[in-house]
Amino acid sequence: MGRSNPPTIIIHGTQVKYLSSPYKRYLINFFYDYLKIKGTPIQIQFKENLNPYSKKIKN
């Protein structure tokens, strides 16, 4: 978890910009059910990581 007020969940990935809005909503509902949170908003942040192997190294 990133912060505690409101709870923030940070998801790191290389292609998070391609996640659809319904899937993001699914994740929020999943965390509500899994963490048994009611009446508290949950924030999810998606952070794009760079793939170190995506660029070829020039000699």
C-alpha cells in the first residue's frame, strides 16, 4: 500500500496504460472484497516501469 488515508494501492507494470476502465474498476472491487473495506474510498495508482530490455545497447 502506498498511503493510508485514503488507502492507496500502487500497481507497477510495463503496459498499465493499456488497461481498460472496466478492468480498473474490477481491481478496485476486488480490493474492496479482499480487504473487507466498506465505506472507505480506495485509490489505485498505476505506475509505468521502463523495460530495460526493450532497447538495444549500441556498441
